[in-house]
Amino acid sequence: MKKYVLLFLLPFFFVACSEDDNNNPIDNSTEKNYFPLKPGNYWFYEKYDLDMQNQIKPDTKRNDSVVTASSITYLEKVAYPFVQYSWMINDLPIETARYHFYYEKPKLYTETKYVLPTNAVFGLPIDKIENKWIVLADFQATNWDVFSHQFANETVQLPNLPISLKFNANYTVKATRNASTTKISIGNNSFDAVEVVLNHSIKGNLSYTILSFPIEVLLVQRFYFVENIGLVKTILESKTIEINLGTMGTQQFDIEGYQKNLVRYNVSK
């Protein structure tokens, strides 16, 4: 009798297990390819400056294209150079940048200089920051540290200020991945994109003789990735920075951001 009861209950056991598996889906982000690395892949972007309300300035449009070159050994890793060409309308394209990437799923690595907002640091000595491998995107983690650097007694010259100042500060970049996807349009098609946000923080002080003035700079970058396509959108948000220098007055800097949108691509996995 016990044998027949067990046989009767077996189907319910398997159904219960099946339902439990469906309620706990396997994370397959390590199988997804958010950054296709193959020589010859290319992406064509439109890039715009942003005003101080983070709205696109239409008259600033220019074009960037990025091409993947063959793999090389770079900073002791086998990596792929991404060569950027830029041009204004009616001008010939010229190489304007070359950055390196490698992908160990679910982590996408790039070099430090790729994320440094060079137009936004108004004379701060970013050339002192070591160029090394950093995690640009982790498609499983919610947040992670990107890099940190300590500026120690550096000499800086701020715009419109006739004297040099000493600069001591900690520069950190921390990242978060949005758990929800964002709709991104490329042409007539809409895609679900993974958003990665980089928060740049520079906190410290500027000094002149015995005087010391606090400085804090907070900047936000946003990167959007689509499976089997790659990087489809990049934003550096605009920001106004004020530095109170006491009797020397207040220095104000309007840091204009930018937005880069993918408009066409040719990608092989």
C-alpha cells in the first residue's frame, strides 16, 4: 500500500520542484554579451554638448565613430584597442582617442583615463593619476569601487587667478548598476539598456600660505549598454562648481557636460 501512495505523490513532487525552479530563475548575466569585442566592429555616434540644465545644444552636433582594432598586450592584459575618429560636418575624420578594453564576464574592464572627464577638472592635475585597469561595468554587481587617488601638495593654477595654489584632495569614483533597464532608441528600434552610473567625488582643500579653502567637486557619468550591441549612450552631466577663496573672492566654473548617442553600428559577436 505504501508503494502505491508514493507512486501517487511523485507527480506532485516533480510539479512542486518545477514551480520552485521557475520562482528562482538562474542569473544568466555571465552569458550575455554587453560589449562585443571583435576586430572590425564599429559604432557611429552623434555627440552634443549639454547646457547647464542638461539639455542638448543642437548646434554643437559632431560625429564620432569607434572601431575595434586587433588585440594587443596592454598593461599586462590581452586587450582590444577602441580607436575613435571624430569630425565636424564637411571635415575629414581624424583619430582623436584610443582606449583599451577587455571583458571577463560579467565584468568589463577599461583604463583609468577613459573615465576621466578631462574637460571638467579646470586645471586640476589629473595627469598624476595612474593609468591602470578599472571595472567600468559589472553586469551582476549592484555597486563597486572604480578607483581612488590622493592628490598631495600639488601646485595648481585656477583660471582668472594670478597666483598658484597648493592642492590636497581625495579623488574617488564609485559605480552603481541600475537594476531596472532603460529604453534606448536606435533609429526606429527600441532596446532595453543596462545603465551604469559613475559618481566622481573630489574632496579636499586649496591653500595659499597659511590660508586653506575647502573644495568639493561632484560629477556624474552615465553609460548605457545593450546586449550584443555594446555602448549605446554616454552622458556627462553639467555641473556648476563654486570655490570660496575668502578675500580672493569666489571662483565659479560652469562645467558643460555632453551626450553621445549611437545612431548606427556594425557588430559581430
